[in-house]
Amino acid sequence: MDSLVVLRPRMTVDRYSSVEKPDWTLPPERITVPFLVSVQPLSSSEDGPERPAVTTTWRLLTPPGRDLDLRSVDRVEVNGEMTMSVVGDVARYRAGAPGRVHHVRAALERVAG
């Protein structure tokens, strides 16, 4: 099991379009998750030799009965070691009772190089 800190970007209004957007140039809000999660590697790929980079995808799962305030614009810090971006929508699997979450699943990605 892994410890998790959600890194939430500060939102700023684009001066050209007046649309609110995440601004990663500002220090993000750090939200410590009070329970452990499971972060599992899924796949890894390498780019060509001209511009070497390794892209690794991961799956984040919360324990049964645990919801997680995680958004597609967030990043996460796992075990204080790796920072990864949330990729796509965060899935909340429902439990039997309306409004209850059984667990949360999210795709994560880390690019190194």
C-alpha cells in the first residue's frame, strides 16, 4: 500500500479568453490523503534515441469504501518519491446504496527524460 498526496493546481483566469485554467507555474495545493492506496504499474515505453524519454503508466485504486477527492487536472505524489499526472477521468465505482462509493480508480502517467 502507498501513501498519497494530491497536488491540486491553482486556478487562474486566462487574460485572453477569460476562461479559468490550471496554472502549474504557481505552487499547487497539497492535500494529504488520510488512508493508503494501491498504485500499480501497468506499462512502460521508450522514445527514440534522439530524444530519450520513458513513459510509464500506473493504476491507482482506493480501498473498498474509500472515496478520494481527485480530479483530472491533479497530479499525485506517491510515497514522497514519484510525482505523476492524472490521465483522463477519475472513475468512482458505486456501492449498493445510492451515493456511496465502493472504490476509486484513476490512470496515472509519469514521463522521465
